[in-house]
Amino acid sequence: MRRVLPYLWPKDEPALKLRVVLVVVSLIAAKLISVTQPMLLANAVDSLAGERPDPAGWLMAGALGLTLAYGAFRLLNIGFQELRGALFAPVSQRALRKLGLKTFRHIHALSLRYHISRKTGGLSRVMERGVKGVSFLLRFFLVSIGPLFLELLLISIVLWAFFDIRYLLVMLATIVTYVVFTTQVTEWRVKIRREMNQQDTEANQKAIDSLLNFETVKYFGAEDREAGRYDAAMAGYEDAAVRTSYSLSLLNFGQALIINGALVIVLVMAIFEVRDGTMTVGDFVLVNSYMMQIMMPLNMLGFVYREIRQSLVDMGEMFMLLDEQPEVTDKPDAPEIQMAGGRIELDGVQFAYDPARPILKGVSLIAEPGETVAVVGPTGSGKSTIGRLLFRFYDVGAGALRIDGQDVRDVTQESLHRQIGVVPQDTVLFNDTIRYNIAYGREGATDTEIEGVARAAQIHDFVMSLPNGYETTVGERGLKLSGGEKQRVGIARTLLKDPPILLLDEATSALDTETEHEIQAELEAMGNGRTVITIAHRLSTVVNADRIVVLEDGIVVESGTHDALLARDGRYAHLWHLQLSEDVA
């Protein structure tokens, strides 16, 4: 609650603060009118019943005037309520926008390790439910909770001032009983709601995971298996939802019993006082009106408490997400990186994803400005880890990784990322146009620049052959394009970024031999004038590298040019001949 309240009173937006003040004024005006209007009706009834003297014969005119005033007050009450809602809408929507943006930015700021361990479907559902929960809380906190307590306070004052204290005591006892019953049953229902959320999240994750792997499901004829997994998750949700419905029925009936019991008690008390002459018929109507006004906010209290309590469950998950601290953060007042050629140095770098299983065990290597250094080795040797450390997805465990003499931990991540272009093994594209995906490399790029890098990546002619050209939508994750076409779009995107350092992380290993040779020439041309780190599995793609570093079991075992390493007849030569024999076979 404390974390949501600042969104109701934004520091830097006086216009929204003024709206909040006007909302409060409208709220008070509406409730004052609401408490006054039953008095008008009671006086009209007393006039008609002859309970008040009428020497001038104005009985009917007085009753008529009071009735008209009663109608006008009801209209004013509704008008102020609607005004309150209209004034509060911009405050609520701005708060949701700010909180949604904060959550979205925070998710992007979290480290790669966190995203690897979380499922995207579950993460998006946590965010969606959390923002909806805040929306409900903001709307009802000022529009319902405040009015409810203000109305109860005003009615309590009237009952204390104009009637027997017994009426106030009955009302207070009703409120206490109602609140205790509602909170106890709602707490029980909240546990069921948590279970519902868990089952809902699990079902959503299974659905998204299955749809993202549509082709794999088809390959193995696993449609029924996937449907069974989804149905099992939904069965758990169904069971929790049914129990929620039963508990809601119990809650509603219990609340109705408390409210109607109190109403009957008060009316019976009033009937005896009318009989004894201590109350008028108008007073009877007035007491009934006030009790009905109490019942309405009490009913609202039950609904609002249930919804707020359930919203807090949803919000709790989102705020836990916001409390998640990034593993990699900038130092206070960290400067931007200053590039002076792009010299990369790994100095005794050690790293482990899991402390029990070290990946890099003291790796040292240097890539001079404009030089292409290839890192090769068997699977699991730590090749891709070097790329992740260079981009600072993770921080080194020991040693240092420097660019132009600056430790990457000492500069801002944003400035570091601007200087490094990455072409990954599997280029993932946004479900948007080819133009958008290429232009993603640099915000504000012109059409001429986009087409220029597309020509350099050898994809312009293909794009122009499509019916919609650069406006062709590539599909989710770029599935409408072939592997080679996606890779060329990725190359064009990185060329548009124009970084001084280039990281090629097994950029062609997922392609066929012919496409690989075509793209390899483009990658080599792309590396001209840049410092290039090439992480490769296929040794044929790195024969032209200025230096090849052989990594095995987390340490550098060999380093040199392709010819020098072959002449040494060591680990690299063994891998080379092994791949040659596989290619021949």
C-alpha cells in the first residue's frame, strides 16, 4: 500500500495533484448531500402525516418543496460522484502508465541469469495481473474506501445527535461483526486465489511454451501430449475456481444475514418508539434511510476488501519482481567508456555460473585494434561465456576484462553496449517489418541508410523481390524467413549500428554449407576496420583470422595463426583433421 500511494500524489505533476484535491472536495460534498437528503424526506413525511403544526395551511406546499429538494439533492449526489470519477481517471491512468513503464524497464534491467531461469509467459502474466491489481486499488482507494468511511462517520454523528444511543451501538456492532466475518472468510479465499494464480500461470506458461515450439510439437506428433499437459494445469485451475465460487456464496449469504438482521433490529426498535410517541413517522423513515445507506457501503466494503485483498496478492508478485536486484549493476557515477581503437584484453579471467562448476579458469588473451581473434574449442570449453562477459551479461569472478585499458566493470553498461555489435548464432527478429528489424540497429536511421546496409549484407535484392518489399512482416521470431535470410537481416542490423567492436557468436553454425560460405564473406567484410572476436565451432570459418585461440576445459591451450597451429600439430590440428574427416564422410 505504501508503494502505491505515491502514485496518487505525483511529486512533479501539480496538475494531477490539483485533480486529487478536487476529487476529495467532490467526495466530501457528495457525502454531505447524501447524509442530508434523508432528513428532507423525513420532514416531508412528517408534514403529510400531520406530525408538524401547519397554521398557515401550507402543508402540501411544504411537503412538495421538501420532496423537490430531496430529488435535487439525490441528483447533486450522483453528479458529484460522477465528477469525482471523471477527475480521478487521469490520475489513475497516469499512475498505471508510470508503474507499467517502471516494471518494464526493471525487467529489462535484470541480468541474463534471471531471464534464463524465468519463463516469459509467467513473467508477462505476473506483470499483467500486478498492473491490474494496482488499477483496482487506485480506483477504489479514493473513489470507494474514502467515501465509505466518511459516510459511516457522518451517519454515526447523526445517530448520536438526533436519536437514542442504542441505534449507534447497533450500527457499530453490525459494522464490527460484518468486518470480522468478511476479513476471516476473505483470508481463507485468498489462499484459494493464490492457488488459482499458480495454476493459471502454469497453464499460461505451458500454452506459450508449446506454441513457441509449434514445429517441434509437429515433428514428434505431440499435439495430444501438449493438450494433456495444458488440460492438467487447467484442471487444477478449475478445482480452485470452483472452491472460490463456493466460498463466495458462503461469504455473500453471511454478509446478507448480518446486514438484514441488523436492519430488522433497528426497525423493530423504531416501531416501538413510534408507538410510544418518542419518535415520529418521519423519524422512522429517517432511521430506515440511514440504515439502508449504511448497508450499501457495508456491501461495498465487503466487495472492495475482497477485491483489494486479492489485488494485493497479484501486486505482491509484481513488487517482488521489482524488488529483484540486477546481478550486474553500474558503479555509482560510472563514466562512459572512451574508445581509442577497441583493444580487448582478458587478464586471468575466471568465471563460473555455478560455484561448484568453474567455466573459465584463468583465461588471458588480447585482441589488438582492427584484429580478428577467433576462439575455438570443444562444446563446454567456455567460448560463448567469453562473449557474454565481453558484453557484460555477467561480471568476471576473478581477473579483469578491459577495453582500451578500461575495466568493463568501471564503465556504464549502456555506453559499453553501444560499442559492441553482436551477430548471434540464431538471429531472433521482432514480429514486425523487415525495415523495422534492420532499423533496430540504430534509432532514427534513414531509408537510404537501411537500404545501404541491406545491400552490404546481400539481402536487398531478396527484399525487393517480395510483394511488400521492406514492409514485409517477418512473423514471430522471424519464422517467415529462412535461416540465411534471418542471419542477413541480423548482419544488416549490426552494420547499421556501426560498432568498433564486433562479436560473432557462432554466427553461421546453424546454416547449411552453401549459405554459410555466402555469409562468411559478408562477415569478413563486416569486420574490416573493427576489432572482431569470433566464437566458432566450425574451424573452416576462422582460417583467415589474425589469431586463433584454442580453449579447452576453461583454459587457453594454444594460440596462433591457422598455419602455425597446424604446423604445431597440437590440439587445434587434431580438431581440424577431425572436422575434415567428418566433412568428407
